[in-house]
Amino acid sequence: MPDDEGYHLLDLARRVGRERKHAVLLEIGSWCGKSAVYLGTGAEETGATVFSVDHHHGSEENQVGWEYFDEELLDPIDGRLNTLPHFQRTIATAHLEDTVIGIVGESTHVARQWTTPLDLLFIDGGHGSDVAWADYRAWIPKVAPHGYLAIHDVFENPADGGRPPYEIYQAARSSRAFCDVDRCGSLRVLRRTT
């Protein structure tokens, strides 16, 4: 995540926390925790809480043989990627353990049990079509009235990045349940209209 987009998330977390007492923010896809630190820093200032949902085994583009593979993240026991220790260390180093709560699991499995309305939903999970659409369908109904939706890696030009984040952004806009609020780089922020 580029710093300008991260600082935009930080400001968004502050805004949400100022608008709503005890705001609940949730991010899908935490990787090693960089975006959670931006969100958590803004949330901590206002007493909000960030829930960060990730299975911590990486998306398809992070796997062996793909462009964003990092061998240092392989678990020597089972040979799978494991970003959980890195996430935990990042949150502890930032002194955000009381503000950012990690939830380890598949996003859609967690969504089935989630009942708390979300003041901010940040989607930055898997970018494959099936995964991105599953996250969108599972979590969009949980955004509170007038709550915010942020989507990362939205590229209008297909040459700049994958299509699923752009497609779910377009779906949110065309549903008329959300309207654009602002943008920064590949980050798009919308707000529920009802």
C-alpha cells in the first residue's frame, strides 16, 4: 500500500470515529498489517476498533511461482505462506493491540457469523474474481446505514491491475446503495446512501 493511500485510510478512520461513537471498522485482507496500522492509528484517536480478517496464507498472486511471492513468508513446517506472525509483530510494534483485533479465518466464513453493523468496511482481500466477489457479497449487507465502503486496488485501466476490485467498485456504485465520497490513487471510498 502506497503511503498516500495509507494516510488516506488513516484520515478516513479518524472521520468515521468522529462521526460515530465506538465505531466498528473492518478490513478484509491484512497481509502483514500495514493497512491495519493506518486504520488503527486513526481509530485509536477516537476510541474506534478495527477488526482485521485474514486467513494469513496469501492470495493467489502471493503463491510460489507468482509475481508477489516472498520465500521468507513460507512456513518451514507445512510449506504454506504464513503472514500471521508478521501481522502480530507489526501491530505490537505499533502499540495497537488494544485497537486492532486480528481475526484468523476465511472472510466469508467469518461473515456468516458477523452481526455487528460496520461503520467502515475496507476490502483488500484476494483479487481473484471468485474471492473478490465472495467478499463483496458476504460483507456489503453488513455496512451500517450511512457507513463507508473503501476498496483498494481499483484500476480503471486493465493494464494497471486486476479487474475484480474495479468490478466490485462499479457494482457498489451502480447498486445506488452507495455513492462516491473520494479517492486516492487506487483507493476508492464510497458511502451507503441509506
